[in-house]
Amino acid sequence: MNQLIDFLRGHASARQFTDQTISLKDERMILTTAQQSPTSSNLQGYSIIAIREQATKLRMSELCGNQQHIIDCPLFLVFCADLYRLRRVSERAGYPFFGEYTELFIVATVDTTLAAGRALMAAQAMGMGGVMVGAIRNHIAEVSEKLALPELVYPVMGMSLGYPSVEPKVKPRISLDGIRFAENYEPEKIDPAISEYDERLIQFGHLQGREVQPEKYPEFKGRYTWSEHTARRLANTSPTTRRPHMKHYLKSRGFILK
Ligand SMILES: Cc1cc2nc3c(=O)[nH]c(=O)nc-3n(C[C@H](O)[C@H](O)[C@H](O)COP(=O)(O)O)c2cc1C
């Protein structure tokens, strides 16, 4: 029990990998473990594309802002929300199907995310490491075409997995005081928690040399805190940050039409 808690509290994303491959047996163990995640009404609204071919990883990296770990990892997984299989279930049973409703989109997205979280945990428990890749949505139409995704299937996130070549550092989180509220939402707790976290993350040293768009803020002379970093991220108007294509893309694939 305590071992599991320690394990969970030791989570850190890994982005640097050795050359060691992941066997098909170990991949299967990771994914069947992930499959035991809770799933809304046992619908299991997701699919996973396992990519090992170097050429495909290269293409995925290009489409994900040239993230090097996608090329270096032995196994790149793409977790897709999937209503296509469920539509098939309804068709086979001779019932109507309502995949266009936003609620089913949420159901499939949540199921996918829960499974992805456990896949990463399972890999970590087996001595591997990895990182989730939201940048899979930077060029989501191209990714979908490359992976031959049918309608009612969309990539929620990628995941680079492998054996870490350096031990990743556990990153501190916002104090629970700014996250957990008693009985009702407590907005007054937010500012103190942000200020405290800014100080703590500076001590952690994680943000040094990682300024977001420094060329855009030449006048900035303050301390580069998590707030500054995060606010710049949120202010970033680049298409790969805002991903303005998502609404149209999802609708074109049959999601969120109602
Ligand atoms: C849905 C999701 C998408 C992410 N996408 C990326 C990504 O594209 N590239 C990357 O390097 N890290 C990505 N991350 C990793 C986060 O940056 C990381 O989890 C966060 O900074 C906290 O660090 P930690 O996981 O080491 O604790 C993603 C994480 C999540 C949950």
C-alpha cells in the first residue's frame, strides 16, 4: 500500500531514453493493465495505436513540433477517443446510435485519458518511463490521415515510452490549499497558493532557460516565475498552442455536433 503511494508520488515524465527496446510482451502488459482502468458504463470508448516503425515516429515527431523523444523512444502510443467501435456495436444490434452528442464525446475522452494515465503508470512500474504528448493535436488532421483513423475516432494524446537514460526529477505541484476547497469553491485561496508556488518553483530551478517567447517580451525585467511562464503560455497565439482547428476538426469527424 505505502509502496504504491510512494510510487505514485514519485511520478515524473521522462523524455530521454536508452536504446533498449520494449518487448511486445511488455507492451501487452502495459496496455492490458491500462484496460483495467475504470470506464464509463464499461463502454471502453478508446483505441490505442502502437507505433514502432522509425519512419512513422519521425513523421509523428514532425507533426508534434519536432519533439525529439518521439524519435528516440522505442514505443510511441497514440491514445484515441473512439466512438466508431461503439457505433458498430449499435449497428450490429440494430439500434440507433447518437455519437454526435457532446456528452458521448466527453465520455470517450475521459475513458481515453484514464487509460492513458494507467498505461504510463504501468510502464513506470515496469522500470520504464515516458511522457504524454498533447502536441499530437498540433496537426491532428495529418496525424489522423497517417494513422488511418476512421470518423468518430480522434487522437487525444500521444505517449513516448522507453527506458529512461536519466532519472527524471519529481516536479512540485501547487499547494493543496489552492486546489482543495471545503464544501464550496473558495476563490480567495487561489492568490496565496499561486504566490507560494511561484517561490517554490523558483527554488526548484525548473524554469531557468525555459522562457516562453523571450523575444516577445524584451522589456521584461521581473523574476521569471511559474505565473509568468504560465501566463505567457496562455497568451501565446501560435496555432500550435491555441489549436484553433480543433472545433472544426472534431465536427468534421462526427463529434460535438449536438
Ligand atoms: C495531456 C498531456 C499532454 C502533454 N503533452 C506534452 C508534450 O506534448 N510534450 C511534453 O514534453 N510534455 C507533455 N506533457 C507533460 C507535461 O509537461 C508534464 O506532465 C508536466 O509538466 C508535469 O511534469 P511531470 O509529469 O514530470 O510531473 C503533457 C502532459 C499531459 C498530461
